Amino acid sequence: MINWAPKTLDTTIRFLQSVSYAFVMASTIAGSVSCLGQSYPSKPIRIVVTVAPGSGLDARAREIAQGLPEYLGQPVVVENKPGGGGIIAAGAVAKSAPDGYTFLLGGVSVVSYYPVLYKKLPYSADDFVPVSLLATGPTTVYANPSVPATSLKELITYAKAHPGELTFASPGEGTFQHLAGEMFRSRAGVSMLHVPYKDYSQLVTDLQGGRISVLFDSTGALMAHVQAGRLKAFAVTGAHRIAGFPNVPTFAEAGLPAHDAAISYGLLAPQGTPQAIVETVSFACAKVQRAPDIQERLSRFGFTPRGTTPAEFKQFIGEERARWSAVIKETGVQLDF
């Protein structure tokens, strides 16, 4: 006979806790939400995405939407609502009915540092309940090939010798790309001009055409352009190099460890959404994010699939708010929406 039982009291307790948690969550997914008196979900679910179709985050959102029906039993529809760096989408979802059929998918920035960065917003961070942190990952400093530098050190040296000559782009004031650029300006001690865009595709066109010098964005955003020789990549954030950019050093390796702008995105629900529904969708997100194909695809870009619990996501949001609030204070950036 095989003795499968844990051999100590501590391991017995941990074993029973893990079995209990798995049983409860599986029951939540398979069963009904008793507080509503009906099975959930009973109709299609809508995920509002903060970016336009065709972007990297949009692709990640559609992966989530394709995977969730297996665990929730209903179609999941993606609705793109770009504009204002995610503020328009967040404002719309904040006003939605908290019935478990509308969610917001976007950068964690909309509830972490936006309430600190903007004097006034059409929503409050308290208008949302965290569902799941979906993924976190490094960012890259991209440059047009004509920029007279072949490394991060040379880029900083050139920027210091030619203050105000180099420009850095973003898809709008207050966006992650804007704040990442401000962090770099402050911590590298350089002067560069910020150029915000409304159209990300035009931003990329101008970056490749040399009308913009650099861009700070996720490692997957323009990887194909770097591999094709249309852009240069000087450094990536994070502790390790990534598979897609094996020859691109980390910021620490390149001599600027203080630049640690990491990107993250997650799923939020309107405040008041029943906790049982939040837990159900959170557990389903975790299952989707742990699928081998999703993990392989994200790892190529240096991203780490997360799929956290609501409590873990809430803690992460608090940590991000504290970290980026310090950057906002350091750089002096303050915006009006």
C-alpha cells in the first residue's frame, strides 16, 4: 500500500488547506452564485480594453477573452475604448452596473498612479474592485537608427552634450510610456523633449522615420521592428535579459540600475460587484494565464503571467501607487484631464 498522507502536523495542515481551497474555488466555478439566486454567468461577458485594436495589450486581452469561456461557460466579448491613456475606458466601466458582466482590462496605472498624477479624474480608484493581476513585464528603450549612439551609455552621453535635442514619444500625457520617459530623464540626468501622440501607429511611423528619437515601451511592443533593423534597442528593465532580445543588456548591466520602469496589466470590476463573482472570474483568469501556450507567448517578450487572487492584486496596486507616486514627486509631473 502507498502511504500518501503527509508525515508531519505542519504539512498535514498545509495539505488540507490546499485541498480545501481548490475544492472551494472549483465549486465556485462549477456551481451557482447563491447571492444572486441564479447561475453565473448566464449571458455573455464584456471586457472593456483601454487601447485600440491591433495593439499588444489588445492582443493579450483577446487571448484572455478566448480562454475564459472554457471556465465560465459563456462568450466573452472585447470592446475597445481607447483614449486618455485608459481614462475614458476606466470612466465608462466605473459607471457600469456591478453585476459581473462588465470588466476593465488595462494597465494597472489607471488605478495605481493616475489618481496621484491627475488633479481630477472622471472616476476614483475606489470605483473599482481588483479581480486579477494578469501579467507583469520589462520595458525597453527603443531608438531610431539615426540616433548617434550604439549603447545606453552613449545615448546618455549624447543627450547630456545636446540638451533638448533628443525627443521621446508617448501615446499621450500621463501614459506609462510618458512616465517611463520622465523617470529616465530624471535618473539619467538628461534633458529630452516629450512628444505625446494620439495615434500609436503614427508614433511608430515617426520613430522609424527619425522624427522622434526614442520611445520607452514594453519589450514586446516593437520587438519585430528591432529584429528587422528598423529600430535599435539599448536596454531592458528587469533582473535578466529576455529571450527575444538576447543581445540587449539590462539597465543595470548598461550602467543605470535606477531606471526600473516595469509594465503591468490586470482585470478590474466596478465597485459593488459581488465577491463570489469576483472570485469566480479571478480563478478563471488564473487558469487561462497558466495555460502553456499563453506562458510561452508571454515569456518570449519577457512577461511573467500572473493570474493572482483579488487580495494579491489589491496589494500590488498599493505597491505600484507608492512606487510611482515617488516618481511623480521626483519629476514634478502634474496633469489635468
